[in-house]
Amino acid sequence: MMHLDDILPGWLLGTLEPEERRAAERHLAVCGECRADAERLRPAVDALGVSVVPVAPPSGGLARLMGVMEGPERLARFAEPVATLFDVTRERAVALLASLGGPEAWLPGPVSGVELAPVEPGPGRVGMMAAFVRLRPGARYPRHTHLGREWNLVLEGGLREQDGREVWPGEALDKAEGSSHDFTALMGPACIAATVLDGVVEFESEPSPAP
């Protein structure tokens, strides 16, 4: 690095990547010319902070933002992949995702700590089981074998399979016929996933029923 030149403004603004910032600071420690340039530019950079006119947020903006982040609409961003997974229209997917905010949507699942919200899939999924699955943080889904294919899309929270693989929101977990696994919901928000099962699953041991 001969002189900072082009990246000196970025260093003053704090926009450099960590490694680039550290390299610039090492250079500044030994280069008087670049230190002088930095001091010359600093007043202009400092003036940027006072040149922006504060704007009051719109009334109710925080409530709307929290509604998007935590309310029924928080899962709407997954409408397209959920519609594809369940073979339903986007509008139907939006309505299904919004309904998950109500406790009446959920039924006890096959094991403790797991709940289901059944879904009627579209014509491309006739004869398959479709549902949203919700696992409480730390809940374990016991080892089972898929007697048919299964498609999953994590929408919230996350899960960890027995081999250590973690699946996070927006990521798919597809299991082939004959495959076996178990998984545990990660700590944090409850793990919610959209799932379609073509066939059934066979547990290696009798699972503990939901309370």
C-alpha cells in the first residue's frame, strides 16, 4: 500500500471492511503524508453529520414496523415459496401465513413440543400431507424413516439435524424416500416450517405424545 488516496475517505467514514481498515491504520501509523491528508479531510467528513436535517418518523411508524417484524404479516415474505410448495395461489399462501398468528390454527402434533396447522394443498399435491409445523425451542423430533419424499421450508427459528447441519429461515430441507434423521429446534423463537409429505414416516421408537 503506497498511500491511502482512494480509500482515505472510506476510512474516515468508517465504511471499510475490517481487514482493509486495519491495513489503513497500520499505514497511517508510519505515513505522515497520509496522516496530514486525513487531518485535511476530517472537517469535511465531520460536517456531513450536521448537514443532514433530522426528519421526524411518521405517526405510527414504529407500531407498523413492529407489526411487520413480529405480527401476523412477518411471514408474508415467504408467500411465493409457500405457494409453490403447497401448489396454491399466492393469495391463498398469504392468507395461510397470516392465520398462523392465531392459537386456533394449531393442533397437537405427533410428539411433545410439536404442533401442526394442517393445509389443504393444491391439485399438484393431491394425496399428500401438507401442514405448517411448529416446534418449541429445544423440542426434539425423534429419529424416523421417510417412506416417501418430504419437502420442508423453514420460515422462522431454526433446527439442527443429528449430523450438526442447521437449517434457518428461507432454507429448504428435503428428504428422499428411505432416508432417516432426527432434529432439534434451536433456541430462540419457535421453529416454524412448511412441510409436504408424500407417504408416511416410521419412528424407530414410540414417540412421546403431545400433552
